[in-house]
Amino acid sequence: RRTVNIGEVDQGQDKLPRKVDYVVGCSMLITERFINQVGLLDETFFAYFEEIDWCLRGRKKGFDILYVPGAVVYHKGGASTGGTFNVIASYYRTRNWIYFMRKHAAFYHWVAFIPLFAYVFVRRFLKALLRGDAQVIKSLMQAVVWNFKRGSSSNTPYFG
């Protein structure tokens, strides 16, 4: 499955609702039945990956996650953390990607994840290094360490 229509001009290319792996949190419409059976969002995530986790837990409980082409959502991506490549976003995107995998991945998923994660991590690290952004470098390292030291036992948000 794929991300649907991000960055595309809506020219009516999608007509009917269809099943997807997840929807972005800003565009969710959740029933009480879903919440009662699946539970609430996992607060450990705090930001990033929480909706993917929720949708996956819902799918495991038999719910369909639907993309509805008639729905219109305007969302300022990165507004809650101040942008896509800063200390807070770098920390939570990195930390929660690993946490999501720890929570849901089977052994064989890790075979693909580890090289992909290494590539993305090194790319982000080098980008921060070239910008001279020591705080982003620190946040990337802390995100990895969090998964080794505290795992899912910490609900404390990171703020630098």
C-alpha cells in the first residue's frame, strides 16, 4: 500500500473509499467502538508514529482503515514541533521509528529495517553536521539511546 495523494493536485483521480495501511492523525474520524476495542493512542510516542501504531493496532483487531477521497483536510505538517528537521522532530522521528519497530516488527522485518534506518540516520546526522547543528546531532543520539536504556517504560517527552 502507498501514501495517497500527498503533493498531488486533486483532479478527481480517486472516486471511491479504499483500504489503506494508515491515515495521518490530522485526518482521522474514529468511532467509539474503535476506541473501546483498540484503546487510546500510545502516549509513549508523544509525537510521530502514534497514528500509524493506532491504525495498525486497529487493523489487528479487524478494523478497516479507509481513505475517503471526498474528504478534504488542510494540514500544516511539522507545525506542532516547529519544522521537519529540528531538535524535537529529529528526536521523536528517530526514537519512535525504532520504538514502533520494537513494538510491532517480526524478526524478518528487522533485516530490511536495519540497513534502511542506518542510511536515514547517517544522512540526517551528516546533514546536521554540515549545518553545524550540534543539538540535532545530540537529539539523534539520544533517540537511539532512549530505545536501549528506557524502551517503552518512559513517558517523559524530550524538550532538549
